[in-house]
Amino acid sequence: CFITCMTDIDILKLVWEGKVPACFTLAQEDLAYEDHAPPPVYMFLPRVSYFPLVTEKVIKQFSQFTESSLKTAADDTTFVARSKLENETQCTSSSQIDSFKQHPLTHEFWLEYAHQPLKWHYPIGLVFDMCADTMDIPWKITVH
């Protein structure tokens, strides 16, 4: 009776308010010091959101553990990436460009589950349904 007793509004509410429990860990190869790994970050991710909108907290927590290993790469690529962003994107607002200039390292990461990169342009709920094992909760995501 649970399914048949639900109204359309109840179903919409379940869909829009649905969350996926996730556990973010920093990839071993990205650690600045092997013996100093950060604790994992646990979050409830909205199914209808996207990874770039919910990972700021994760990146802030992990950035201090990778700063020395990413600094050289950032020095080499940030200038090129900034120039490309400023010259090639006419739809980008100046506030977005300023944000990139202030936090360049937050734009240089990717996520993986079960050795497969996760798609950023799909809603989190869809990515979870396509690739995660629903018996393996929380969803264990590796940050690179």
C-alpha cells in the first residue's frame, strides 16, 4: 500500500529531497606525506545536484594535505589556464574569473569510484545509480 497510497506530491518530494550518503577520501598518490593522511569527509549529497556544487568543503579540507605536491603543477598550469579562461570564455562573469584566480587549485581535481572517473555533468543521483553498488553505503569516492 505504500506505493499506491502515495500522491504525486509525495513522490516529487522524495525525488527532490533525496540524498546519497558519501565518503570522500584523498587518493594515496596525491598525499604530500604518506604517513599524514587526512580523515575522510562524510556528506549527504543531494541527488539532484552536481559534484562541482557540493565539493568545496572536501577540497578545502584536503588541499592542506596536497599543497606541496600540487604547488609545482599549479605554478606551471595556472597561468596558462587563467589566460585561456579569460580569453576564450566570453560568457564567464568577472566574479567567476576572480574566483579562479583566488583559488586555482580547487579547479584541478577529479573524483573516482571503483577506479573509474565520475562524470561531473550528470546529476549526482544519476551517477550513483549508474555506477555505485547500492549495498556499499556510504558511497566511497576518491579525490585526486
